[in-house]
Amino acid sequence: MSESTSPTELKNVLEVALLTSPAPLSLDDLLRLFAGRMERATLRMLLDELQQDWSSRTMELTQVASGYRFQARAEYADYLVRLNPERQARYSRAVMETLAIIAYRQPVTRGDIEAIRGVTVNPNVMRQLQERDWVDVVGQREVPGRPSLYATTKHFLDDFNLRSLAELPPMVDFVDSADAESV
């Protein structure tokens, strides 16, 4: 980075890297673009400016768990789906309930999930969540049999457009909507 490199040029470098990357880029990834000659605070300031620059465009710069990425704004999703009319993956109620339990109560064992759901967890449900890279084994509980402990991954956060688990909607929202549906 030379003394004459303008903020616009720096933002252009960030923009092209983010637009061409197939995955979110972390701050460390982005710092490598400048061979270590940029402060983290400067990088964050440039990313904030880039977000502002794109605020009225069709795409937005978003921060997720793994880093930053450009993505189409939600209002254009219906149009983009037409380009790839492949059926979007549908997940069974059992898969979604299991994922929700893991996300909100992690780390949990299969036994914990079964106690909450009141039914046995099908091994295919856990396999599907692991193959999707939404859930992973993070250890074993220190009890007889040492059952595996499951937790969500950064990929789960990225796919659900979250920076952290703290951004999950409050569980009360689900309880209230379930009560409303049963009326």
C-alpha cells in the first residue's frame, strides 16, 4: 500500500475481493489483501463506508459469522430463484425441531433432544444436519457412555444470515406463534 493509495482505491480492492469470493471473508482474510500494512480499525472503517456506498443498490455488504459477503437484497430473491428453478431443499418438521433445539440449547446430546421432543431422534436427522454442516460434534458429556455433544457451526450462522447465536429470535416468538396457530 503506497502513500498515494486513496480510500476509494482501497475500497475498490475490498469490493472486488468480496464480490468474487465464493465464501465470506474474515477481517484477517481482508487484511492479507494489503500485505499487513493496514490497521484493523482502518479496515473496519472502509467496510462501513463500503456498506454505506451499497446501501441503495441491489446488493448489500453483510457481516455473518465467518466474515463479510455481498448478497442480493431480500426483495430480489423471488426473481433470482427463477434463474435456478431447482427445488429448494425442504426439511422435515423433525429436522427443523432438532436444529432449533440444538441452536437454542447447545451443547446438547441426542438424549437431551429426545427428552425435549418426546420421541427418538432418527439417525438420518442428525446425519442430514451434519452433512449440511449446520451441526457438529463438539465434545462428549462426562457421564457413563460419554454421549456426543452437538452444537451449531459457523456455516449454520452464515446460512441463516447471523453473526452470532445472540441474533437468534427469542424463543418466546415461537411459543407465541404456536399458541396463535392452535387457537
